[in-house]
Amino acid sequence: MQNRLKNKNTDNPDLWKAIGHLQKAIASGGVDPKLLALVHLRASQINGCSACVHASVAGGKKAGDTDERLHNVAAWREAPFYTDAERAALALAEAATRLQDGAQGVTDEIWEQADAHFTEEQIGAINLEIALTNFFNRINRTIKEPAGQTWG
């Protein structure tokens, strides 16, 4: 795969400043970085974004997660490696990512599970991580960003 966009506005300080503020808000939400990497990974798998799958695995490893957990997140419902809180966050990520063609989205049951495990501040950070992941997934899929490449 070859990137369609040669200049990704890497010289646009306003763009990177805005993204940096979003990332700072997510990081200040009190959510374990390993969980945020799992959420990023799962949404990116759903969207088929190889660049973000690659980045989230690297981020998960940097945060101290294991290969076993990172490799099994696609089948998290059947795998024994995740806590109830992580399962609630992964369900939220899937439902918020699959909003196409009449998909149900985040049901009350999914929201209640997340609410049972996280504070409102943490849910806000998780939701922002999901939204930012979907933002990057869509850009990367549009421009055909290959895995292993970097932005900015």
C-alpha cells in the first residue's frame, strides 16, 4: 500500500496543537493507558486501519501490556485475558464505532456496564479515545496510510 498523500500537513502547528490537546485531555481522564490502547486497537481493527492497529499494539506494549492480550483483543469476548472493566470499555468501543446503516450503537445495557466500572471523567476519556481513533482511522483509510509510518 502506498500513501496517497505526500504532505500530511506536518508543518501545520495548529493541527498538531489541537490533536495534542485532545490527547492530553484523554491522558488526564484517569484511565489506564493499557486500556486506552486496547480501545484504540479494537476500534482500529473494526475499521481496518492497519496504521492504527500497528500504532496501538506499539502503544500497548509501551504501556506494559502483553502480546497475549494484544493479539487476542479481536476475540475479547471469548478470551480469558480481560477484566470486566476492560470488557465494558471494549463493548463501548465496538458499539460507538459501528454506527453505520442502522446499527444499534451504544445501547443502555452497554452504557450501564461502562458506568458500573468507570467514573464520568473516565468514560469521557474513553469516549474521546474512541472518537479520536475513529477520526484517525478514517483519515488513514482515505489516504492509504501504511502500517509502520508516522505522522508529524
